[in-house]
Amino acid sequence: MTPETFHERIHLVIDRLGKNAPPHELFAGGVEDWHARARLAHFLAQMPEHRAEAIELFQSVMDAEVNEELAQDVEEKVYAMQGLSALEAEEKETQEAALEHINLAIECAEGTDFLYKYILRGELWADRWNLMHKLGMTEDAEAEADERISAFDGLEDAVPHNSYLYYGYRFKAHLAAERGVVLIAKDYMHMAIHAMEIPPAY
């Protein structure tokens, strides 16, 4: 994307969102700054007519160097890869690429011990499992979900609001519902909700 087009798209986003628009400073780095490209891509991704440009911008972030000492930097890269994967997951012919990019997001997120502000590691894994399910890899996806659940089994009190458990059980509930086992699906959803409950003393 040229600097001119990038600048035009920033103004398009700001004009279209009106009072809900992001501050112009969010894109201050311009087209040369991968953070600015990723941020603009998130907004363009919400506009169907600019979907291709959003994908192009997200793809330009794939090889961006992140500061692994800075949680915000890592999170921004992960969020961009998740955004790219979500767009690619919409079309059957790009779902394998979507799986590749959510794997990249997971690898990046799991490479640090940061507590991120916006992304949930469990949600990234759920994106992976849902894509695997679409691609006919349901058995492997379910085995991974079971593995995540068993890793935290019995630690609910020590690790409250556990996104791995929440999304693991939610994925299991989704599969059970698809298989017509409604009561088991409900049980899994109750377990998912319990995993994200805030204790009374919190």
C-alpha cells in the first residue's frame, strides 16, 4: 500500500466512525510502521469492501520484528495474526493459510509469560481448534482441547478465569451439540462458565 492510499484509508476510518473513531495518533508511524499498518487493518477488516486491503496490511506484519521484552509489542503482533486468520477463515480456499497464521499467533503468544490486556491464549487455541474442525481434523482438535483441559484439571481455585478451560470446554460443548448430545453440551457449557467465574471475594 502506498503512503498516499494509507493516509486516505486512515481518514476513511476516522470519517466513517465519527465520534467512535480512533485518534489519528494511533497511526502516527505511517505505512512504514508495522504497528500502524496492523491497527489500520483491524478497522478496514470491519468494512467488507476493504477486506482485501486489510488482508494485505495484516500480511505485511507477518515478518515484523517484535520487542519480546515489551508485552504490548508482542500482543499487537499476536492480535494482527489473529485478525488475519479470522479473515482467511471466512473463505474455504484460504482456511489452511488461516490455520498457519493462527499457529503463528499462538507461537508468539506462548513464547512469553506476559498477562496480555486484550488477547486470551485460550481464545487463540479455540480459533485453531475451530479451523481444524472445518478442515476435517476434528479428532486432533478434540485431543488438543482435552490435553489443555487436563493440564489445568483441579487447578480452578488456584487459577481463576482460566481461558484455556473456558475455550476448551466451549469447544467440547460445540462438538457435543453438533453430535446431537444436548445434555453433554449443556454440561460442558456449565463447566466453561464456571472456569471464567469471578469468585465472590474477588
